[in-house]
Amino acid sequence: LNQCDEWGYSPLMHAASEGHTEIVNYLLNAGADPERTCRVARFSALQLALNHGHTATAATLEQRLAHLEQERGSAVWPWERPRDWIRDMVWFNADLYANAT
């Protein structure tokens, strides 16, 4: 489930980069690791979704990451994980796309 292809992308990363939110949900529920990064550019599924403008998919991934952090009960400093700025980008991009129409 978390195996990567020759470019270092997992199935979750491919689904996120294409904006397939239902498939992302399926993979997450099956145990896909949302924190995994590809070995080439070190992008996570969340970053790939954002890079391709898939804000709904990115929001889904952000919610799962927040849930995992809450389950662990661990405080993570902002510089240890770029999730906080990524979350802000999700909402910023959503506003941009909403205002573009």
C-alpha cells in the first residue's frame, strides 16, 4: 500500500496529485501513510495535491494529518513539519480559485 514506484511516488501521492479525493479517502482508510514523502523531490501527498490545485483533496489530507497528530498526543513544533503553512495554502488557494470564477 505504501510501496513507491520508480519515481518514488506511492499510490496515495498519485491519487492526490490527480485530485481523486475518493481514492485518497479509500487509501487513507486502508492504511496509506499520508506523511510519506517521495524520494525525488521530498513532496508529500498533501504538497502534491496543493501543487496541482486540488484543494478539496488537500483539505482531506490535512484533516487526516491533524487526526493522526491528535491520536499521537504529540506536540510538533511548526518547523518540524510544514503542515501549518500547507494548511494556510489550502485555504489561500481555495479563495483564489473561488474568486477566479
